[in-house]
Amino acid sequence: MITEHAPATWIRRPCAVFTANDLDAAGGIVVRGDRIVELVGAGEEPRAPIDEVFDASGLVLLPGLINGHHHFYQTLTRACPPALDKSLFDWLKALYPIWANLTEEAIAVSTRLALAELTLSGCTTASDHHYLFSAALTRAIDVQAEAAEELGVRVVLTRGSMSLSADDGGLPPRSVTEPEDTILGESERLIGQYHDPAPHAMCQIALAPCSPFSATRELMRETARIARAHGVRLHTHLGETRDESDFCEAKFGMRPLDYLEDVDWLADDVWLAHGIHFTPAEIERLGAAGTGVCHCPSSNMVLASGICPVHDLLSAGARVGLGVDGSASNDSSNLMQEVRQALLIGRLRYGAAPVTHQSVLWLATRGSADLLGRPELGELRPGTAADIALFDLDELRFSGHGDPLAALVLCGASRVSDLMIAGEWRVRGGELANVDLNALRHEHRRLAEALVAA
């Protein structure tokens, strides 16, 4: 919170700034408490008294990046041999039996590792989609909320679910599905326990049946009813592969977007992961509804799913942000690298001129904030959250650059120099505060090996 007693810190004169809104902050920004209180123009000094100065000369200043879609637990199955070189449905069938053995300890450690990896890449807010529960794993979202609070990372945790097993015509085995009354009861419990509806909240909850091929019509409709009764957002996978379209036509007699509308999900409180396989008419319907789409370029390339029509969606009025997706299909949790991937794959679809380094940085900041319904995040202006990322350009890959902001994307920045979340420094000099990364990596590796061997 902003208080009159909180010290004012001037993050002074970075070598380049991206504000995500065209405001002038060439002289830096002033932070008080957990908010940005002033943008300092080129050649100017702060108007109010300053208590501390952070010298940002030589650093590039951005709003903290926002990850719109992830599966933290999948850090435990990166480059997993049974799932290599497969498209989505076969990839999932190979991994479901492994994921069925997840434990609370595995969720806690994989969440800490994914959040550590994300923050080191410049991410200050992360949304996670966890949809695997079992008799041994009932508190997965609770465990994630505790881990996020420990690391001081802003999160939107989505209570995922699967109720349509292979026995009932879906894709997942029964061992990883749940009864629908359990899903709905847990959804309400988690909203009551963890969802903070206030602006600048550190933890929010959304509801997220996994996909058309793993959730029943009834679950989709009831989940939407509960979400709207409590004022939380809705999230699911949609339009990811042609196999999904074929499934929906065979199972429900309609295309995926028609199914989304049929279950009351074609709305502005919904964001979808992937959003690749939509017709021009469907893109217009998404735009008219204000539905969001999280672009996940690396995952889409790894699984050979296709290319998201980002600019068509934006032109139609849909909201579009950026996500890394799970680390079993990426296979990392580096959001800054995902910005570069969005640039490269976007240019393959639309050409060089329309897809700029500024436009992909916008996707990872303002765009993702829009997906989550968080106007106080994703840009630098007075009143927004003091969530900021600073990158240095001292690595060999940047030597000889002419435009520091363009170099950040084109030359492949991957690790933040300094990172602030809600006014607190979480990374300083490239090192994550209060986390023993060697110990975390060792424990994570042990659990990954045990999971695959189970």
C-alpha cells in the first residue's frame, strides 16, 4: 500500500524504458510502498522528495511480465522420454499415468521451482492451471498458494478439473478425474479461502475445467454459474489442435467455439489457452464477446499444434496475452524467451512490419493483464503496481546493439538483473532473494525421478 511513511525510491535513468502505454518515463520511475507514484520524463527530476535512489543506468526497465497460462507441476516431466515427439492427444496419453502419481510434496517443490524460474526471467505475476487431483492430492491449490506467498510472487491460481474420463468418451483415464460435486465444492472453498478481489491482490482464484475432451457439459455450465456468483474469472484450453475440433464435432455435434457458447462461456470473463484453430467468423465472435486468448508459441511449436492468429484476434476486439504453458511442452518457464518466440512465430504468419519488439512486449505485459482482468498491472504509470523488471545488456549476445529495447528481444534476453514485486525486491544482481536454488534444484530432481519411476 501507499503510505505517507513509506520511503520513495527513484529508479533513476535507465538506458531504455518500455511503459506499455507510450508515456514518457525516460528519467525513470518513483515507487512508494507497493505502487508507482511518478514517471520521470527525459532530463527531469522527481517532483516529490526522494528517500532512496536506485541507479538504473545501463539497464532496460519494463513493467513486470505477466504469464497468462502455465502448469507448474509439469516442471517435473520436462523432456520426458515417453512423451517425446508426439502431438497433443498422444502426448497427454503418455503423461497422464505419470501425473496420476503426483503428491503434495511434488506440487510444493514444482511450484517453487516454476515460480523461481519465472521471476528470474522477469515475470512478476503468474497464472497457473492445475487440473490433476487424486485421493493423495486434494490440496494442490492450497499448496501452491502457500508457496507463492513464501516467494512473494503475485499469482492467479486456477482450480482446474477433469470429469470426463476415457470410459465416458473423454481422453483422460478415470484415475485422474474427479466427481463433479467434489470439483464444485472445492471450487467454492478455494474462492472463499484464497481469492482476494481487491485491486493489487497478491492471490486470486479462477475456475478452469481443463478442456472439452476432459470435462462434461454439466461441469462447464455449473462452473460458470459458480464463478459468476462469486465474481471470479473462467479459464480453459480451447482451439489448440484439429484433433480437438474433430472430438467436439463427434462428441457434441458442434465445433469447439459453438460448444463454448452452448455452455455459457463465450464471454468477457473468460480467457482461453492457445486459441489457434478458429475460422475468421469465429474470431469475430470471440472479439464481439471480449473473450481472451493466451498465446503460447513455444508449446504450440513443440507439439506442432499451429500458430495462434494473434493480430486477427486483436483486430476483432479479443484480448490477447502471452504464456509459457507447461514445462512438459515448452520445456522451460522463461517468459522473456517466450516474448522472442512470439516475435519470430508472429513474423512467419504476418510478416516483419506488423510484429515489432514493442508489440510482443505489450502481449506479455498489458495484454496478459487484460486476460486476468487486472488493469493495475502490466504498465508503468502512477497508481499501478510496483511490479518492475530490469535487464542489463552486458552479456556477449548484446554487444554491438544499436537499440537497447529491441536488443532485449532480438538478441534473446533470458535473465533479469533486478526484479520488484509489490514494491519488494525479489531479485537483486541476478540472484533470487531468500531461495537456495541449489537445494531447490536437488529436491526437485529427486521428486522428478521418483515420479517417473513410480
